[in-house]
Amino acid sequence: MTAPRDDQHGPQSREVGVGPHPEPWPEDPRLDPRLLAEGDRRNVEDRFRYWRREAIVGELDTRRHELHVAIENLEHDANIGSIVRTANAFAVGAFHIVGRRRWNRRGAMVTDRYQHEIHHPDAAALVAWAREQGRPLVAVDLVEGALPIEHVTLPRDAVLVMGQEGPGLSPELVAAADLVVGITQFGSTRSINVAAAAAIAMHTWVRQHAALPEGPLR
């Protein structure tokens, strides 16, 4: 299920968010006076309406998962934003950009503002960071020897490492990975979109390690 974009307009779009808050305003330090006065049309859950960005980040920090996601940015891949948006939806602890510091944020739908971003100039730097932190690197790619992710228990403190659309992960990261997994496919296509693959991998981790609700989501 996808939420409507904040910049959608026209008779077919559903209005996002809420308008100005009726006065008198509630006394709550988490609330942003500007949003209270002008309304809150951000891409956030309703429970965060009118909250300051820093307050939302602070609340998320109390319940983020141990999972991290790393994305190689060697060719300015437009899929990075979509991966970051999914990482936000699953409360991933942090996302890592490997390679170019600048990346296409359009697909993130501003969700990157509520996440922790860590940059590594190259694959070696990510590997060094993971070793220092004691975090296993889990490469997600359909390469020789990749295990089906459907039958693998992912480490709780894993760093899922995603490559570029098309070429996939660099040989350096595949070689350095503690575990290499792939998503089982049954059709004729050579591979699925990297943003879709990242979402599947993250959800696999969530199903294995997160506290999941038993009742309706809405």
C-alpha cells in the first residue's frame, strides 16, 4: 500500500494531512508552532501530526530496529530513495551510502529526514566500519553461491548490503560479506528491481526479528 505523494494535485488525489490546528493550541513541546498555524501536509503517520522533526526522530530512536541497510552509490542510482523510504517504514536503525555522498532523494519522499544516514567513501570503509561494530554484512544479490533468503535466518544486527540496479553489488562487497543471499525467482526475468529486492530482504528480517502485531493494522 502506498501513500499519496505530498505534491499530488487534481480531483483524483486524496488530500494529505491536516489543516491548521484550532486554537487554543495544546501545550506540548513536541509540537511545531508553524505547523499548528499552517497545517501539516507532510508524509508522516497521523500520530506525528504537528510534531517537530526532531521530536519525531527522537520518538523513532526509542524503537528503531537493530537492522541496518547499506546501498552502493556508484552510478547515482535513482532506486536509493525508494530503499530509504522502505527503511523508514520498517524503522531500520540507519542506512549507509557507499560511494558518492550525493544521491537522488526524490524517491525517499522526505523520509530520509527522519532516518540516520552514514556515509562511507568506498566498500573498504563500509567493511572496516562493520568489523569495528561487530556487525555482519549480508550481501543481497543473485550471484554464484547465494543462499535462498527464504531459508536463511538473518543476523539480528545485520547490515543488508544492496548494489546498483543492473550491475548489482561490487565484487569487493560480495567477497567481504559474511553471508550472501538471493531472492528466489520463478519467472523469465534475470532479476527484480533493486528497490523491490531491498524491500523483500528488509521484510524478511522484520518477520524473523520484529515484534509483529496480531490484530488489524488500521
